[in-house]
Amino acid sequence: MQVNGARALIKRLDAQDIQSKLIEVIRYEAPPSQFAVIIEAGNGDRLPSGVRRPLDFKKGDMVITKPYCGALVPIDGEEYFMVVEEDILAVCEV
């Protein structure tokens, strides 16, 4: 799947995934439901000059999102969410 523009396809992390990254959860102090992994990322917004502005995150990054953001995209029985760049609040350093 190719994501367009300043969007990303994310998978929310469940409690088991978060436990394996417990240090990051404690360090960032965000509710567990806001942690996600970037599955696919778009190529960024096009500026008025025609140049693409790259996104601040990439595929595989662990991020903190706004609560209740994104559109549900079911793929092969799994729940993913399509979000816009503004829904990504932080990229967690692992």
C-alpha cells in the first residue's frame, strides 16, 4: 500500500507490545492507547514551490498520537488507522 501526501498508516500498540517497550512508556508518560507504530508513511506535503516537504517520521517509528485520531482501515483482519501528520504528536526515540 502506498500512502499519499502527509499521511501515515499506523498500528496501535497493545499492552503486550507496550510491555516490551516499558521504559519508553514510562519515559513519555502517555496513555498506552496513544502509542503506535508507523506501518507506511506518505512522501510529505507539496509546498507552493512544488518541492515536497519530508515528514518528521518514517516507517517503523514508534509514535505518540492524538487520542481518537485517524480513520479505521481493516486489512486482513487487523485494525490499522490512517492519520494525518498533525495527528502524530511525537516520535519516540528507542
